[in-house]
Amino acid sequence: MPRIPWTAKRITVDVLKDVNTHKKLIINIRRRVLMKDMVTTSKIYEGKIDGDCERKYSG
């Protein structure tokens, strides 16, 4: 049996799975990633604003 690359194997399994559960899975993963990104971005943004204010009003 030829060796199947991991990604190809995963796609085959996904295709064989029930489409609805697969869709839900993708949505959940996307949502989780989005939330993580938003949290990180807001932290960076807050830091940037704080830094800018300090720079403007420090001297």
C-alpha cells in the first residue's frame, strides 16, 4: 500500500464524514481562531494606543 500524505488522508476522512458535522466543526474552529485573533489584536492595539499617548504627553 502506497504511503498517503497526512493531508490527503485527512481530506478523505473529512469527505467520508457526515457533511453537516464537518461544517459545524469548521465553523467552530474558525470562530475559535477569530476570537483568539481579536483578543490578540485588541491587546496589541491597546498597547499601541497607550504607548502613543505616553509618547505624546510625556514631554
